[in-house]
Amino acid sequence: MKSNNPYEIFEIDHLSPSSINTFIQSPAKYVMRYLFDYKTVGGPAMWRGTATDEAIGKYFKYETKTDLTIPECVRYAEDLYDQLYKSFKDKHPDQKVDMDKHIKEAKQVGIYTKLALDFYKDLGQPTAYQKKIELQLDSIPIPIIGYIDLLYPNLVRDIKTTARYPYEVSSAHARQMALYAKAEDCSPVLDYIYVTTRNKEVVTKPVNDIEERIKEIERVGLTIMNLLSLSNDKYEIANYVYPDLDTWLWSKEEKEFAKTIWS
């Protein structure tokens, strides 16, 4: 069944940096998440990123009217990480957590947070934190929605916590930042908060190829449209893609769910 807006058939009302990058990584995973409504549950690295990010918001008073010191924000991040872990265990009692990774992240989340705040306090107060952006591209019938970590005059910054040294900006991160830059008409910068047992450093990387990345995103949006236009049945759409479940992209839980679709 053909449609001028195939997204509408499957009740997809927007794209996001995450959905676009998911499709590029694995069309099958995109189908599983956005047509079959599979929800990812996160893990230690995600909890670390969330805790660090929210502590920065607290420091700049976007989530509280109370002035918090850096040590207080560090404790907040550590407590939030612990809450995210406990919430995961309560909601998903049958799913295992890599305890070595959990213990490592629980010990280091405070280090990530202090390193980030020591860096950002010298940049001054941002004009916005977690600002929602909505970008409409001419060739795609639905908007692309995202959330900017930190917005400064003529500059958008995104926070990435990592245990791997960022020698270069990944294509996925570049696409995300291009969307933010296009929406706000400003320059994009990635701040990698890099922490290991031996090193800690904030590595700042600019993103320059904005227009080329936007063209790439448009091509991806059109490719998704073409896939969705092949049928109004999600199982038929699934027949046009197939997952490689041997790659690192798939968790154990995702593999089990995928097998119910592509059995």
C-alpha cells in the first residue's frame, strides 16, 4: 500500500538523532524498535551518562532553584546512578547486569561529574539546558526532534562521557550535532568527558561538515520512507530486512526479541 506519508501508517510522528543512527547501524533494529515498539533498558554506561548530565543541569540551576556546590552535585550524580541501578533491578528482575561494569561505573561517576563541572564552570552560565529542538527538512514529512545539552551564544555543546579516548568524532555524533547546529544556526562542539583508571581529560571536538551531514540525514529519512511505503503491515516490512545477531550491536534481550520477529 503506497502513501504520501508512510510514517503516518505506523504512527511515527517524528525522527530523532537516535532513530536515524539506529537505522544506519541496523535497519532491522530500527524496525524492531519503531514498528514493534521494543524498548531499550539501558545499562551501566547509560546510567553514568545520565547521572553526569543531570548533575550538570543541577549545577546550573535548571532543575532546582538552590545553589549547589560541585561536591554536592558529585554526590547527586552518585546517588542518581545508584537509583537508576535499583530501578532497573526492580523493573527487570530477570535481566542480568554486568556487575564488573556496574561496580566500575558506580566508582567513577563522581569522577566524571567533577571533571565535567570543573570544565563547564569556567565557561559561564549557558542560555539553555536540555533545550528541545524541532527541525523540519523539506524532503521529509515529519520533523526531527532532539534535545541540546548546553546552549551558549552562537555555540551548542553536547556532553559525552566515555572510557575510550575520542581521537575523532564518530559519524553518529557528527549527524546529531549537525541537526542541533542547523536548528539553532550556530556552531556545534562535542565535549568528551574521558575517564580511565589512569587518565581523565575533557577533549573538545568541533563538528564542521554540517551541510553534508544534513544531506546525509535527508537521504536516510527518504530511505526509511521508501522502506515503510512497501506495506502497511509491520511483519511484511520486517521481511525486507534481516538482523545480524552475531554483532556487538545486539544485547541478549534484543536477540531474544528479534527471534520472535525473524524466526
